[in-house]
Amino acid sequence: MIDTHSHPTEVSNPIGSPNMRRADAARYIRETYGIPCVHTTLAKYACIGNGPLFRKAGKFPLYSRNDLDAWAKERLGTLVRSTSELSGQKRESAA
């Protein structure tokens, strides 16, 4: 029986594969780092330059796990014990 609800371009790679399409990359970021991320945000970042590195395979962007890990770790702040430590970090980074 043919499944009329699936579309061949919507086939996604498992998160464990070396290269992930946007939806899987966003899910990897959410599940691995707890950072809210959706595929449309990654598409926007690809246009404005704030997102993880990616490669194109034809018209499809592909994200490697290493590039996603590096991007997510850059977004995460350092560990702190209180919010007062955060204001000190902002002053130091602004100098």
C-alpha cells in the first residue's frame, strides 16, 4: 500500500548520522543541549549568518554533528553559582 501522507523530500536522517538536514539538526540541538531550536530558526540563521556551519548537497543544507556541537557550546554561557556573577561577566566582555 502506498502512503499518500509522506513526501520523499521530507525523509529525514537519523540524529546519529554524520550529516543532518535542518529538522534533525534542530532536534539534535534541543535534545542534546536543551537549547530551544526549530528548523525555521536554522534557515533564518543560514541567511543572516548567526547559525552553525553547514554544507549544501544540491539544494539541501546539511549540518555535521561537530559543527552543531561547536555552535551550541558557543551559545551556552559559563557555569555560575548566582545571577550576580552574570553581571560581572558582561562587564568583563564589554571591556
